[in-house]
Amino acid sequence: MDALKIAYLNISEDISADLISVREQLHKKPGVVFLFLPSNKCQEDVATSLFNLFNCPVGCCSSASSIYLNQSSDSNIVALSIDAKLCKGHTIFISNMKEMDEIEDACTKVTSLVNSIKEKQSLLSVFLADGLSQVEDMVIHFLSNALSGVPVIGGSSSDDLTFVSAPVYYEGEFHENAATLLLLEMSVDFEVFKIQNFYPTNKRLVITKADEGKRTIYEINGEPALQKYAELVGKKPDELVHADFAEHPLALCISGEIFIRSVERSSQNMAIMVYGHIYEGAVLRIAQSDDLSESTLKSLNQIRSGFQEVYGGLAFECILRKEELLTKPKEMQEVYEYYRQYNLIGCHTYGEQFLGHHVNQSVTGVLFGRKK
């Protein structure tokens, strides 16, 4: 019996037929399915097909590009199923992440569900949220408290860096500004992980003017944010491109732990938008990348050491890691080869979640297998 099954398909002109083909590659009776597809395919007919094809919880969201074995593509569907004999899934849906009443209601449901399950050490949760909502930090914080120690990993949905629409699927519809939490009762071993390859430099900065709700920084050290950021990374403001933002994120250090705040984009008024929570008075540093390929292999090998056999897993990788890798073809080839070795599939995101924290420029995920 295969604990996990993976499906992969290049999208044709007939996406309904494509989804049927994907369904045929997965378990006949899955306990849960995870499926990722481009944002321009998150349409009503696709949602209806998903609802009709799968009689189990489905974790699905739009993605700038998907991860499959040794490649990354923005024109395919990738999916993973876990056999119903090894996994029982439950879904908690939040239709509006900006409504506190909805978040509190979801937390109540999570607490009740967790308390009703005896084998709590078998529980795993996966969080999928609209990556344009700008409130994933708050929502994952409250849900993590409600989970009472149940490990949670996940990703913020994305589009193709147009920042227009990044919906999340739930029961026959795609929803914007929404989130799903999939609580899984597992009868197979697993280990959650986070991979990060940045360290803070001595280039210190203070946010002196910001809009927390919009994750927007207007001033750094009393100067226009983009101007000061460009100076600190050795460029002129009009020279900055996505690759510069990917190579030089901001590092927030709290109690010795590093939280990366990736730069999303800049605006005409010299402000910069980031992918995570920021606030006025925050002291940050420009971050510098270690060898991305080496750090990825080292982290995966460390996780692998606890397993006798690895079946595969899910990975949520920041879109800016991919942007950085695109400038380093050799490292990109190596990293996706490592994913192939561990049978990892997943998607590129506008933020990642790990054990209650919303993080940036990382890979979060879970490996399934048989532990030693």
C-alpha cells in the first residue's frame, strides 16, 4: 500500500479533463488531498470539478508556481493524497480573515475538535490562507493557540507577482480573503520543518514611519524607506529589481530568533511593502544569504536522519527563494534535485507558516515516513 500518491500534469486547454486525470493518479479513497494550481485557473468550473471529484477534505489554493520533484512550473497541476486508512481529515474554514468574530469562531471549533481526539500526538495541521489578505500573522497566531501544541505548517497563496488575486478553495468555491485549516489524524509518522538560509548583518535600521495594517514602511532612520534601503544594499532606488529584494530581506531579531521580513515591492512614493508584520520603532537588520543549496541539503538531511524510510511530503517555499534561485541556475538545479530525492511537492507562496509564526523567505513543510 502506498501511503502517499502524487499526481502531476501539464495544463491543457481542457482543464476539466486534466483534473479527472489527476484524480485517477491519486488514491481511490484518500483521507485528504492537497492540490495546487495557477491563479488564473482558480475558476468556478474548476472549483465545481474539485467538489465533484473528491469526497474528502481538499487543501487547495492558487500558486505562482508549483513544486514537483526536480522542477518548478507555473503551468501545471500538482497534487498529493494520503490513503484514508492512514489519515482522517477535518477542515475548518474562515470566510473572512479580517473579521475577529470569524477567527474566534474558528478557534472555538479547533479547540473542540482537538479535545475530542484521544491520540493527540498523531495530529498535524496545515494552514492555507489568502496571501493578499495581509493578516495571516494574526490568524495563525490565534489558531496556533487553539491547537494547543498540535504542529501547524502552511503557506500563503500567491499569484504571478501581480498581487491581484490569490484565492483559497473550500467546498466547491474559490474564496478571497479566506483561509482553511486542515486538521489531520495521522497513522503514519511525520516531522514538520522550516528551512531558512539568512543571517543578520551589522547594517542596522529603525522603522520610523509605517502602516502596520498594510505592512508598508514609509521611513527608515527618518529617511524615505526605499531610498534608505537601496543605500544599505549598495544600489540606487531605480536600480532595484525583485532579485535585490530576494537577496536582501529584512531581519527582525526577537529573543535570539530570526524572523525574516521579505520586501514584497516598492511604490512610487518611496515606500516599501513587506510580506510580514512590521511596526514603527522596530529595529531590523539587512539580512544576508548563506549558500542556499548547501543550507537546504543540510536541513533536509538532518530531518531525514530521524526516519528509517521517507515516503514524501509537502513544501511551501517563498516565491522570493525561487526568485533568488533563478539568478543561480546551478543552485536551483541542486535544490530541486534535493526535493526530488525526498519526494516533496508543494507551491510557491507569499509567506509561510510554522508552529504559530508567519515567516518569509523560507521553506516550511512536513515529511511523512517510517521513523527509526
